[in-house]
Amino acid sequence: MYRPSKAKSFTRQYGDVPRSSLDRDDVPASPTSSDSSIDEEEVNRRARPYWPKYRSILKSRGFRLDTVRDVKLLYGSIGRTSSTGAYVDGNEDLQDENALCPDAGLPDNLFRGTRISDSKRVVFKAVHAGSREFSIIRTLSQPPMVYDQMNHTIPVVDLFEIPKDDIAFIVMEEWSSNLVASSGAPCCITCFLSALRQMIEHIAFLHMHRIAHLDISLMNLLTDYNGRYAYIDYENSRNFRGVSNPLVYNYRGTELPPESEKNIGIDPFKVDVWALGVLILRACKSKGYFVPDLMYVVNPMLEDDPARRPTAFGALQMYDKITGYRLEQGCKKSHI
């Protein structure tokens, strides 16, 4: 039994924007010199928890998984939904208002809910306790990194492990994947440029700490509709601290740089720079903004030769030089 999907439908009509691998299966990059001898595929595979089993544990930590009653309050009466097929008339499970109600638009390892103390909306993500994602999120969401203003990771309100089940939970604030509010009201160019800067700044921050995201795309960017943007989905991400010349093989993220077609190890940080350049173009296209000067930033990021691409921090410096003082006051308006 499912609830209506809130997931954003993602168009693939990108015109002349560089190609992606949206039609391919989500396959993480293969092991690199930074990986240990453990079974990487096993420990980093997507978790598929039986959510009712963890309901009481989450409640003891101050959280509630969404029930049928909660979803009725959110969406009104429940019946057949032709657009999503989420509900089917006569489904007996819908009669039990205390039954858990997954979101049909989310994968099995995600579940929506609330924090009991203040009814704050949250999203739970189940991962394997020894996974790269859990390790990286834990690093990014704890001191000192959590206080760094360059860190634009989705705010994490709790994370914990259940060792006996080899599972861990990341509890995140519920932000929106719809970067344009339902009103569709346009925003000013300053808001738009501020949003782009946050996108670039976070990747520069990750790279400063030797972390490669490896799946940068608009699908993995959320907003709180209050001028803040954040990255999610670190399933493919890797921490290369202590690795002098990191390489990834058989890379299959969302945005594929030219070098990914070669059967060689490729620089993960230059992969991120390429994907970030594509993200900027897609953001401009989706909002209908054409800022010619931004091409001085984007074009070098999309060089076929990864050695000719700037670092993420270099791209950020160029971006600040191009935009000048237009961002000095920031922007509190919602959405790009």
C-alpha cells in the first residue's frame, strides 16, 4: 500500500546540453586505490529495510514514520490516483489508519516522517552501516565540517547504527526536489546566481577535504525554498584522503564526461567538475536564464581533456570574479 508520489518528474529533453546516463542502471564506480579489501559491492549496495521492524526504534529516538492517517491529513481523502496509480480503491490496507504508508515515488530505502517534538518533516534513509555513504554523511554532518559555511549538505537531524542488522539510518530535513515552487513565480537574477554559487561552493568544499561526490545532477539537489540549496545522495561518493592520485574505473554516474568512454582510470575530481558544469547549464535552461558571462566559467569545466579543466575551487574563484558584487547581499527569496 502506497501513498501519492511527491517525486519530481524529470524531463530528458535537454537540447544541446551534454549527454547523461539517465537511462542506465544506478551502478557505482568500481573500486579504487582508496578502497579496503572488504567486499565493496556488498557493503555499498542499496539497503532494503523492512520498515515496520524499525518503527519502535525510530520512535524511541523521537521520530514517527508516516502512517495512512498522516498521509490522509497531508493529501485529503484517499482513492484511485490516475496520475500516479499510487492508491487503488478497495485496498484493505487503507482501512488501517495506523499502518505505515510509503511514498510511491521514493525507493525502498527512503521513508517520510516527522520529528515528534515539533512535527518537523523529515526523510529517513537506510544504508548499510559500513557503507561509504554513511561514513561520508557522518563526516559532513558532524563538527567541525557541519559548521563550515561552504558545506551545503542536506541538514541531518540524526544518524545512528543498528550493528546487529548491519544497517544505519540517516534522518534528514525534508526539503524539496522541485527547485521551482508550485506558484511558479520567477525569481530575480541575484537569487539565481546565489543558488548557482552554492552548487559550486559545496563541490569545492568536498574536494578540499578529498571527497568526490561522483553523482552531481539537478536530481540530487534540494531547496528549502528560503534561499538555501543542498546536495543529497552520496551513494557513489568516495573519500580519497591519503590517496595521492585517485582514480575511478567504469564510471557510470548521471553525467558522463568524455573520458568515461575509455577503459582507463579517470580523475574523480575532474569528473565532478564536468558534471558541475553540466548542472549549471541545466539550471540555466530550466529557468530560462541566459547569462553569457557564465560561459567563461562553464566552458573550461567542459573541456574534453580533463587535465585542462579547472579545479572546483578554481571554478568558484572564476565565478566570483564574473559575478562581482552582485551576490554581496545574498538573497532570501525562495527557489531559483
